[in-house]
Amino acid sequence: MVSNEERRSLDHLVERLTAKYSAIGRDQIVALVSQAHDGFANAKVRDFVPLFVERRVEVLLHEHNWQRAAATG
């Protein structure tokens, strides 16, 4: 079961990635985060799951050559 804290961390992750990778729709970011999170469904220690999810999604985005949002002045 996902704790409220873990859910909040994942929600914040979606927001950060959506801003960072603005060329990708939010729905796709949500799907990638969900897919990566599902890979940790059986993790007994949950403290670092959001961090591992973030790293996995970043790798997936990098592998698919998604561009980061342009830096604003």
C-alpha cells in the first residue's frame, strides 16, 4: 500500500518532471511515473521508492532523447 507521504512525493515528482520536460505532455509523465512506480510494488522498504522512480523515469526520458525545457531568463 502506498502511504500518503509517498503519494505526495510522486505527485511532486510529476510536477517537477512536467516542468523540466515541457515538450512531453503531463499525461505521458504520469504514465511513466506510474510504470516506474509499479516496478517497486513489492519493495519492503518504501522510504526511497520516489527517488528510485525519479531516477528510472529520467533514464527512460534520456533514452528516448526527450529535450529538457529551455532555460528561462
